[in-house]
Amino acid sequence: MPTSEPLLVAHEATKAYADLVALAPLSLTVPTGEMVALVGHNGSGKSTFLRLAAGLLELTDGEITVAGAPAGTSDARAALSFLPYEPVLYDDLSVREHLAYVAALHGVDASGDELDELIARVQLSHRADDLPARFSRGLRQKTSIALALVRPFELLLVDEPFVGLDATGKEALLGILDELHDDGAAIVVATHDPGFVERADRCVALRDGEVVHDGPATTADVLRLVST
Amino acid sequence: MLAADPDADLEGALVDWRQFRRRKRVADIHWIDAFYQAYLTGILGLVAVAVASSAVGDDVATASQVREVLADGPAWLGGLAAFALALGLRSGSRGGPLALERAEVRHVLLAPVDRMSALLAPALRQLRFLGFVGLIVGGVAGDLASKRLPGATLAWIATGSLVGITGVGLSVGAALVAGGLRLPRWAGSLVGLLLIAGAVAHGVGLVDVSVTSVFGDLVLWPLRFSLAGLAPVALALVLVVAGLALLGRASLEAAERRSTLVGQLRFAATLQDLRTVIVLRRQLAMELPRIRPWVRLRVRGTGRWPVFVRGLRGLLRWPAARVARLGLLGVVAGVALRGAWTGTTPLVLLAGVAMFIAGLDAVEPLAQEVDHPSRRDASPMPAAAIHLLHLPVGLLTMLLAAGVGGAVAAGPGPGRLPADLAALLVVPLAAGGLGGALVSVLAGPVTMSEGWSLAPPEAQGMRLAVRTAWPPAVAVIGAAPVVMARAAVADGHTALAGAQPLVVGALVLLALISGWVRVRDDIAAWWKAQMALAQPNRDRTNDADV
């Protein structure tokens, strides 16, 4: 349930590469417990914004804070989990080892049962001891989803989560997102799936790096916003 | 949701997991593989030492030669330190010197682990490895120097090792400091360039002192001990300590970009895939085409010459860094021509290689056609014809770069070339650089094609050597007329008369290469058909195009 306490605050956040502006000055506030759908056509700045908030990119101008700490700082990193579009995994660790490693890096002492439960939720129980480096795109994405969930967070940033997932995988992920939302986590999902906005509390539409819509929206609204 | 222990030792967990991964990696290495790698390294090391030893020779230097080394050595040897520092500054301003695994950037550097602790281990590992390489290379160089110069062998070896480690410390330390201070890329390149320019200016006598000459004092310790030689050692130490202290401030954005590209770059270099190396290097340096061209062409649509116009549009969107690099390569070629004109013949190689590198930029539109063959092949025009139509823009670009070289060669100062000779040399320089680049881009990396798979290893090795050396050799042929001109003047003829035959030769070579560009696809198809006929029993179900 959304509260008025701001968790993610972007103030005039700007990103430019030389003379190419990837994100025009963008101001946005996401309170605790809110699920936001971030929509826009290719190159509209969705991924850039998420990567700036995660601390993977550096702002050209403006400011982004996560749980009151500037993006990229240790406190912000502890409060935020980022599920990227492209799974980035180690070549030499199995799914279970990946989870144990990332959990340890966040101070989580996860038991074998807890890891098994998480692995089962992303439908990877039969491959838990295999190397994800040899997985298909969809299975790698499921591993990446598990990695985003194995550590505590107040804010989850998700970039194009449904790419490569089969129908059951997509349903499972939607169920997980709904559950996290019900538990009070703030979630920002950048997606091209117009149907997702029906689940979100709010839809933010970007066009050429600028916010063109911020509020509730229907699937039809999204199609109009993205296509015009 | 899983809960974190607020008192958990995150840095300790990172150390434990890194040890776990190292043990796992070591367990996966078969002893035969490890032995083979050590064997290869040993053999290659011995060959390198033998080649270097024969190049240096063992004639003891005369007293006057030793005096010359003591007088001029510090300036030129300081150039090595300038180069090491420039390399480090350039690397650091582009996110180096560390190249972490991409997963390490995503999972470790995005975790609330102290970044200084996370980066210290890989930084120390890199320093340890490079320091060891510097120690060995420096020691061997010191031993070789002791064969020709006076002084105890042990002193030369010890000094050489110290020099090697100091050079590594200067380079890696400068990179760490530049990365920690987030030095802008242009600033890193500029400071590096100034250091090298200062050392060269000192070397040729334009100035009396350069900041890097104290490194030369260190190198020459066995001949003349000087306390000034301690300065580069101290500077290297300070840079390394300061760089390590600044590790936590390194840019995550640069680290991730670097982690993505460096692995691919190394792989491409291993395969000798020069084109891929160039493309990845540009991505690493964020060398992006300009959004607004330098000059907007007043051509509607594609115009009458679509391929030419496409090439010209690409050229007009070159980023400033690429324009500057082309100019700089022209300057290098010009300076090298002056050196070759005054008697240092090997500098022709430098002029040729500079033009070859410029050529690789000049043939960019054509290289993109090769990178994306499906787009090119969708055109009704034969691929070879499209390639050929890209040549005018390449030649135009190379004439500009070679023009800079000609102007520098004929400019005032010692060793200047006659203006008419410098003007004449512009043409073969451009032709050679373009020809070499064309061969490199169109031939691509050497692969084990059907026709060569059954050839003996000696023939394979010879083919590999020729294929690797031929493209830069074409460019060197374009720079060689300056040597002919020098010889003609020595024989009492005019410089132009001496250079002309090889100028014509370079132009004929470019014409032949252009012809090869046009017919190479036909030759390849014919060769493939011949190979198919030679192996009649082979399953040819996949050879629909034969």
C-alpha cells in the first residue's frame, strides 16, 4: 500500500552522452509501497533512468536519492535491488552458488531451505546445481530474477522483466511482483507490455527523455502515449 | 523477503567467496594445460631474449659512444617514462586500469560492500603481475645492456629490474590516480601527449630539459650514479599509494563499460581480428559519431552517387577525437619522414604504420559494409562494386592525413624535406595507407578455410605471417620513396628523380589492390568451385551457393 514517505526521489535528473541527451531533466517521486509502470518507446530513457537510480550510470546533472541517500552510495545500494534487462552472471557459479554469494554480499545468512524455496519460485529447481552460463535466455532471466530477490530491499527496479520468459515464467514473475507489492515494497517496472499498467498503481510515460504522463492509465492509454 | 544481519561482515564474506571461486578455478585446470602454458611461455620468452640479444649485439661501446649515451640517453630514455605515464593517464581516464568481470561489477560493486575493499584485491593482483613482468623484462634488458656498456653485469640487471618495476608503477599508479580523480578523457590524453612531446623535444634538442629525463638518469645508474634517479622511483611509489587510496572513488559507469568491452577486445586481439579490435576500442573510448555533421551536405536524398554520398556523410560526422587522431598520425608520419630523410631509415616503418592506422579510419564506410554484409547483399549492385565505390572518399581522407604529414615534413626546423619532394610524397603516403587498410579490412582475420585445412603447419605459419605483415607492408611501401630520394641526392641526382619510380610503384600497387577489390569475390567463388571439384565425395548439401 503506498504511503506518503518518498523512497525514490529524482530531481531534474539528466543524463547526456556528449551532445546526445538520453534523459532530459526528469523529476519523479515514488513513495514506499507503490508499484509504478514506466513506459515509453525505444530510446525514451526508461532504462537510463533505472540505471541512474541503481548507481550504474552517473548523472550529468540533477539528483536522485534512494531511501534518503544519494543514488550509488552504500546506503542506497542496500535499499535497492536492480533486475536488469540483460542477465549478468558468473561463468563458474551454479544457480545455488550465485544465490548464496549475492546473499552473503548483502549480509543475508540464507539457509539451504530458503534458497531452495526461492529457486522453486522461479521454476529452476531442476537446474539449481547447473551453471547458468549454459542456460537459455529465459532460464538466465529466471536466475537473474532470483538474484534480485535473494537480498532485502525497499525498492525494486525492474527493466523489461518479461523478455525471454515463457508464459508460466511470466505468470510466476507477475505473482512475485504482486506479492512484493502487497508486502510493502516500492517497485518500478520499465516495460513495453501495455497490459502491465493495469496492475500498477501509477503509470509514468516517457518520450524522448521527458515525462509525458504521470498517473493512472489503462492499456489503451499506454498504447496512445507510446505511439504518438 | 529474506532479512539482512546488520552486523554481518560483508567484506569478509567477499574474501571468502573469492577464495572459493579461486579454489574452484584452480581445481578445474588440468595439470597438462598448466604445464603446456608454462612451456609455451618459457619457449616464447627464450625466443624473445635470443632475438633481442642478436639485435643488440655484443660489440663493446667505444668511449665516445658511452659519452654520447650519457649526454643524450636521459632525454630519450625519459621518453619511455613519458610513454608509460601517458598510457596510464589515458587508461585511467577511460575507467582503467582494472578490467573486472561484468558480473563482479553488477553483484559486488552494487552490493553495500565497501568499494575500496572490493577493488583492492584485484588492483594488487594486477600490480603484482605487471610488476613481476617489469622485473623480468627490465632484468633481461639490463643484462643485454651490460654486454655493450661498461659496468658490472649485476648492477645492470639490478638497475634494469628496478627500472622495469618503476615503469609499471608509474603507468599503473597514474592510471589508478586518473581513475580515482575521474580525470576527463581529453585531459588524460592531453597531459600524456604533453609529456611525450616534452621528452621528444628534449631528445631532438629543442629544449634543454624535460620532466621525464630523471627516469633516464635512473636507467643509466650503472654508468653514472645520480640521486636524481631516485625521483621516478619515489614518484611511482607515491602514485601507486595514492591510486590505491582513491580506488573507492572509481566510476562504476566506466568500470561496467570497460568490463563489457575489454574481454571482447582481448578475444578479438587473440584472433588477430583487427577490425573488431578497432570497433571495440572506439566503444571503449566512447568515440561516437557527431549528431550534427561538421558541414551539412546540400544533397537531396541519395543524389546521383549514393555510395560516395553515404561515405561523405559518414566522414562529416566523424567525432573530434578521430579527426585529431588522423591529424596526429599525419604529424607522426611527417616527423618520421624527416628522420628517414636525415638518415634514420627504419623510421620509414613508423611513417608507414602511422598511415596504415590512418587508413583503417579512412575506410570506415567500406568496413561497415563488410561488418553488415546482409544489408549490402540486399542491394541489386554487386558487393565488390559497392566496395570499389567507397574508395574515393577513403582516398580523399587519406590525402588530407598525408597532406598534414607532407606539411610537417617540409616545415621549418632541422631535417626538413624540400617542399617539392614533400608534396610529391603526399600521394604515395595516401595510396599506401589506403591500400594497406583495404587489404586488412577486406581480407579480415586469418581463418582455417577449406583450402588450407590440409596444408602442412609450415605452410599455415607462412600464410599467417604473410597475411599479418602484408597490409602494413603496403603502407610502408608508400613511405619508402623518401629513402630513394635520399639515395638519389647522395648520388648527385635530384630528390624528385630518385623518388619518382617508387611513387609510381605505390600508385600501381593501389591500382592493383583496387582491381583485387573488384574481382576478389569472383576469384573466391572460382576457388571454392575448384575445391569442390577436388573433393567429389564430400557432402555438399550446405554448399547451395557453389
